[in-house]
Amino acid sequence: MHLSSPFVSTWRALGYRRRERIREHVFTSMGRTCYRCGAYATDVVHIIPVSRGGAPDDVTNLRPACAFHNRSRGNRVDVTYPTISRAW
């Protein structure tokens, strides 16, 4: 699902309803667990941040994350896909 438009340059410019549809699609297809820690995901993060050229509405550029990991990432490109281990 790629809803990209040459006029849409930021995540906020997509509009509330469109963002929510994209978020729900990501949560439905990938689940509601954070990609880093396995906690309940409340946010969706961009693998390649929009500020670094990532598409704001491409679901292949999005993945679920908890609020902590969404805010701690900043605009860094995260290419690592850690395995989630609950053996602590």
C-alpha cells in the first residue's frame, strides 16, 4: 500500500483520517508489539525518517513502536532489526 503523492512531503500533511488509516493498516498487518522491545505499540515509526527522504505514507517504510522507542530514535535511520527476546 503506497499512497505517495508528489505534493505530500510530511506525515502531518497527510491529514488526520489518512494517517489513522495508514496506522491501523500497519497495526493490523504487523501487530501491536514494538519492533525493539516487544511492548504494546502505540505509535508508528518510519524506518527512513521523512526528514531524511523517507516516504511519509509508504507502509513498507513504517513499523509499530512503543512511545519510548518512537521518541528516543529522533531522525536517525534505523536499519537494525533486533530480535525480540523475552528470556530475561
